[in-house]
Amino acid sequence: MNTSRILDLTDRFFRAAYSRVPTGWLAADITMTQFKVLLTIYIDGAQSCGALASALDLSLPTMTGILDRLNKRGYLRRHRDPQDGRRVMSGLSKKGRDMMEHLWVSGQEQLAQVLQGVALDDLKIIERALEVLTNAIESATPPVAEGALRA
């Protein structure tokens, strides 16, 4: 099997999975960029505006506006960095954490429902494939943000 076949199967997988996206994901009243910010904070913890802008390849003014809007809607908790009092860190508020946890769990529940129809031997194959893929991702060099390539 070659890489091209794997990419074709991945494309087919994501297209099929899209039709199974939990309704809460599509009904969330936030933009895709706001979702990316919240997901980044959910996974990596509180971050500065600059770190988030760099991670998502956005300008500082754009990221500042996004953080301000998320803060006004109650999704963020902002505080001074204990190591550098000049820097403001953005973390999830209870409302933001609850929403992201709900979305994360609903995705897990949807996948569990799909996997109920898979034979045991195939589940073992999926488990092993996910172990291999996860190990490959964890050992790969992280991608460089596209903005960093232009600099």
C-alpha cells in the first residue's frame, strides 16, 4: 500500500465522518476561527495572545479582536502571567471549558456508536493502526506555521 492510497482513504474517511458530526458541533454559535482558538486553549492550556496568533497564523490585531469577542461572550478567563506580569494569558472560563468538553465528549460518543457495529477482529486492526499513527504523529517534527515561512 502506498501513501497515495492512504491519503485517498483518509479523504473518504473524513467525508463520511462529516455526515456523522454531532449536531452540537454544527450548532455551536462561534466562528471556525473562534473554535480553533478555544480548541487550542482546551488542548494546550492558557496562552498569550502572541502565542495563539503564532499557532493559528493570525496577526496580533486579529487575535486580539477574537480574544476580546470570546471574552465578552464569557468563554475566556484572562489573567496576568505569574512569570511576566506584562503578559496577559487567556484560558477557558467555566462556560468555555464546559462547551469544549461537551463538544469533545459528543465526538467521542459518536465514534463509540459507530464502532459498535465493527467486528472484534477489525477493532483490533483499528486499535493497532491508531497506535502506529499516533506514534508517528508524536515523533514527527511539528509543522511550521505558514506565516513563519513568509517571514
